[in-house]
Amino acid sequence: MNGKRSLIERYVLPVALKVAGQKHVLSVRDGIILNMPFMLIGSFFLIFAYLPVPAGRK
């Protein structure tokens, strides 16, 4: 297990850090983070608007 971790830290981590530090990747990440509260509130409103309960059945 420790060998796999050191392999990942040695070869994969530097590439992942370079990709994560690019401007366009950062802007997509920040945009998703900024829109997250609106998506959560909207999803709650949709759940309440279309409740998964059959209406009018007896």
C-alpha cells in the first residue's frame, strides 16, 4: 500500500498539480462553487413543487 502511495506521489501528483493550477480549470472550479447555493435552493424548490406523492388516489 505504501509503495502505491509513493508511486502516485512521485509521478501523478506533479502532473495533477500542474493541471489544477491552470487558469481555465480554476475558473470552471470557481464558477461551480459560486453557483452551488443557487443549484441547491433550486433543487429544493423543485422537490417541493413536484412532490413524489400520488395526488388524489384513495
